[in-house]
Amino acid sequence: MKYIFIIFLLLNSLQFVFAQEGCSDDIIMAVKGKWTKHADANMKAGNQVQITNRIDKMQQLLQTAYPEPKGIEAAWYRSMGGYYSSVDKSSSSYELNAMFFTWYCNIHVKKLLLGTEASNSFDIWANKFKWFAQADNNFLVESKPVYLFTKKLGDLNGFPLYAGNDNGTSNTGTTFSKTILICRPGQLPYIPVSRRQYLQVFVKNKEDWQKKNAESLLKMPVRSDAKEEVYKQQQIDRVVNQEQNEQTKEKAKANFLRGYTTAKQRKQDDMARAEKAYQQDIKTAKDYLANTSDEELTKPAYMQNTSYTSSFRAFAKENDGMMMVQINNSYFNNKLPADVPQFLVLYWHWNTEKPSIDFANHIENNFSFKTLQAMLDK
């Protein structure tokens, strides 16, 4: 009760300042937030106790890095499995989820209010990639799905740093996100897909699609020449009968015949267009395969965007592209208990508000990534 009373007095005093002097970042940052535990999601029986203990240790690392939220109310919960399952069948997937709600100045009611949606988030995923990279089960290299990593930004405290999926500006403001992959030193849970592997699958998929498309077009029924002639005359009569005099009737007939094509001709035109589009789609890929050295073709495939299944124009540079990878099955130790984390992904998201920037700075400057890495395989 005493704590609630103090908070009540603090908020009242801040609202008084708001009314007297106007709101500012300094006033918002003077609000001392707290950590709150929310209900867990999708926790399953079996190894739940072990997983709960591991997630709790992750949360302690997070709270140590950001112990005193300013202008923010922090909440966290545990979750398991879900849509994004473990990339290794012998391992369990689970995660720490943390949300951060910022205080803001509401100019309409002239009060400090707490945002109803989390402006910031922090997640640690065990044994799965989730938003960082999703499996493409429709683009298979050697019968295995590929993943497309986000753009690599460099390193942070010795760990590879990647862009998150929440970066950009919209009508709701500007958002930022970053990702760190934590795995065993000197080992990676993924294998890069080479340029040759990607291009061979791209061309093969295009060939298969074109074959099916051509077969489908060939099976399309068309009118016989005799039926086509009857149909054409019916259409001429329909067009001509809409006119009022002979002169306009002849003009309407001439215009109709000028643009008329038979069903057989339209079918041939459709097939020609499909073939032309197909040849344009695969030309660059085939030329690259035919005219590029083995050394270049064995390099990792860095894609320019997510349209890699439909078109190929060029590979992106390493520092400006998204690497295509597959799961490295030999990385995983199947003798370890399923609840043991074999790799971890950290993901945090924030915006341009001062409390949000302060939160992000605490993560990058204070979070002990090495302590988290020490949790692997244990």
C-alpha cells in the first residue's frame, strides 16, 4: 500500500508539472518504472521445470542489464513451442518474452499516460530462429528448406549482429530492431547455400513450372475452325445490330474485325508470352552459371530481397545482402537433453522515444552475452 501511495503521489506531482510547465522528455524519464511478471503462454508438461529455470536465468540477465526502467513499465513471461518450433527435432524450443510500455505526454488531457501497446520488446529464443529467419519449405536445396538471414550489421561484443525485421518508418513512427546469434565458439548451427546451389534450384524450379504451365495451356480446349467461324459471325451480328445506319454498321464491323483473334490464336499467343517470360526469368541465371568461375560459384549466396524464388538479376554484396542458409545438422548434439539450449537468438525492438532509446542502450552496453553463451549445452 505504501508503494502504491508513493507512485500515486509521484504521478500527481508529474501531472502538476505538466500543467504548469508543459511536458518534456526529462519529466517522462523521471518516472521510475518496475518489472512485472505476466502469465506464461503455451507451457507444456514434461521438461517444463527445467525450461522454466533456464528462462528465469535469462530474465535475470536481462533485468541485471536494465534494472531500473525509466519512463517505462517492464513486463515479461515465458513461452514454449508454438508455430516456430525447434530447428532440431531432438531439441525443445522455448523463449523469454519481455515487453516495455512507455509513458508519454497526452496533450489532449494534459496528463502523463502509459502506452497501451508495447513500444519496445526483448526476446531470447532457444533452439529456433523465429522472426530472425524463417524456413522456406517451397525452395529446397538437396531436399532441405532454406532460410534467409537478415542483413548482417557487424559484431557486438564479439557476437554477430544482424538487423531485425522491425526497421522502418510509417505513419506510427520509426522503429529499429537488432538480432544477435549466440552459438558454440567456432561452430555454426547453419551452413551457407552456395551461389551454384541457389541458381541450380532456381533454374530447375522455373523449368518445372514452365513445363506444367505449357502442358496446362496445351490442354485448354479451343473451337474448331467451323465453330470459330460461326462464333465470329455471331459477334459481328451483335456489334452491327447495335448501330442505327449502314455507314456506322460498316465502320463497327471493320473495327471489330481489326481487333478480332481466334481462340486458337489467343492460345498460341498465351503460350508464346509464357515462353518469353520464362526465358527472360532464367537467362541471367543460366548465363551466370555458364560464365562464372567455380571459385565465385562456391561463394555464399547473398540475396537482394525475398523475391529470390520468382526472379534473379544479381547477387547482393556480402555487406548489403541477406545470406541464404540451411540448418547444419552436424552442429546439434542429440545426446543432450531436449531442454538444453544449443544455440540462442536475441532480438530487441525499440523506437525514437527517449525511454526507448535508453532501453536499447542498456541492452547493447550492459547485457552479458558471454554469460548467456555459457548457458549453452548445460
